[in-house]
Amino acid sequence: MRHLHFYPDQTKIISFHPRVVFTGTLEGGPNWSNGIHSHNFCEIMYITDGSGVCVIEGVEYPVRAGDIIVYNTGVFHEERSAGERLSILFFAADIQIPGMAAGCVVPEDAPPIIQAGSYDETLKTFISVMVSELEQKQAHYKAISTHIAGLFCHYILRLYGVKLENQGHSEICQRAKQYLDNHYREDINLSRIADGVHLSKYHFIHIFKEHTGMTPMKYLLFVRMSAAKELLAREGLPIGEVAAAVGYENALAFSRVFKNSEAISPTEYRKKVLDLRNNQK
């Protein structure tokens, strides 16, 4: 008897979970074309039979069985048959791969078409099962199709030689701080930020506080109050405009938060700053 074990190393897994938008099949005759179009999500096609041409951002690429075509979000494209039948399986997904722009599966400067090579049967099986799952909609089909889409994308990354770098907690917190620094004027959704760094909301809050000494919302308050103080130092700018500029719907809500945070009202703070400025002249 020959009994073998194979163990993974202890490197942290970098995962992502695409949201499958649709899957399907394309069967085109000798003179078939589906017209130029684009999507606000990525689309991946697998040529299962025949040959044809893909027009991607105005450039023509010949395609044949075993080719994988990757359309990053916003890319204009068209598929055409080339004198024979062209058979395609495809899926589209919202995806955020760590280190890449949203909606991108391959780097923007990478060629959009690559041969499946030795993974031909594996990837053909994956995408066939995904199409079948969404067509039949049996129990757990969404979870199954989501995991298959993720597997397919991992194989694409392997084919392109793309390695995903581990993101430490400090890097995640730095990205979150930069987001809050740039978007404090907006209505902040912590769940959306946590999704963006691939953590649960509660895990995100925990590591943010661990690395910064405050919760994300406390940090957001600090950023907003700092910006508000700068604006209040400008004589003549109405309190309501200051409130709107730092993310509050009205002057009343802003004044209440400011006083709770700074132990002084916005009006009193402005008077204090202006008095100090005048005394220094």
C-alpha cells in the first residue's frame, strides 16, 4: 500500500468572493457578431469550440478553443465568428481582488486573452458547472457559483503569474484611515469599508482600534472635528455651511456633536479663535 499526505504551508490565504451577476452560453454561426458593448463589472469568456475574433478597445484578437478572454470593468468589446461556429461559455461578476482596481481580474496592462493550457478540462468543467447551477437554481446554487467563480479567477491569476501579496492589519488600517480622511464629508458606512478590506464589520473595528487606539467612528469624529475647527476659524462662514462641509445634515446636529466632543459650542469656539487672533495683532 502507498499512502501519501500533502499538507499546505502556513502562509495566510488571500481570498476574495465574486458576486456572480450572470452566466450563459453563446453559440454563433459563420457570420455571427454580438455588437460592441461594455459592463460595469468584469466578464470572463471561455472558448469551448471553433474560432473567431474579439475586438477589445478597437483592437482585433484572434481566438480559438481553449482561450480565456478577460474583460475588466468598462472595457468595450465585441465577439465575432470567423467562418465557422463559435461556442462560448461565460460569466460576469462584481469582484474586488486585493491590490487591483475594483472590477479587474488581471492587471490593466496585461493581454486580455490567454490559453488555458493544461487547465483546459478543469476550467471547462468549472464554468460548465457554474452555468448549470444558475440555470437550474437548486439548493445552494448561489454559494456554489460564487466559489466556482473565485476558483476560476484564482486559476486565471496563476496563468498570468500574478501573486497576491498578504496585507497585514497595519496596512488594512492605513487604507481605512486614508479612506476616512478623503471621504469624511460623506455618509460613512462601516460595513462597506469592512467589505472593501475583506473583513467582517466587527473584526475590522477590533483591528482598527488595536492599531490606532480608537474605533473607526472615533477616528472619523476626530477627522471631522479637525476639519470643522479649520473652517470655524474663517470669519463669516455660516455654521450650517461648516456642518455640511464636514458631513452633517444640519447645523443643529453638528453643534450637538461638536459640543460633546470639544466641550464648547461651534459659535463659542469661533469667538475664542477670533479673539485670540485679534489680540495677537
